[in-house]
Amino acid sequence: MRTSRTAIRNLIDIVGSAINAAGAVEGNHNPKGRDLRRLGIDPVEFAKIRRI
């Protein structure tokens, strides 16, 4: 039971981070490093990306 709760909680955290990061990018802001790391994205490398 604990394993399934943990998996569901992790999934909710990942989806939340994706929503937060997408919202920040849409609003022309830098996403929080915590959200990027949770998604497997290096915040330093992400900051190097430039929009055209």
C-alpha cells in the first residue's frame, strides 16, 4: 500500500513541476530550479536556451 501511495505522490509532484515550469516559460520567466531538476532538466543548461 505504501509503495502505491508513494508512486502516486511522485506522479503528482512531477505533473505539478511540469505545470509550474510550463507556466513560467509561458510567462517569460525562468522556472524554479527545483521544478526543472524534478523533471530531469539541468537548470544551468536550461538557462542557456534562448527564444527566437
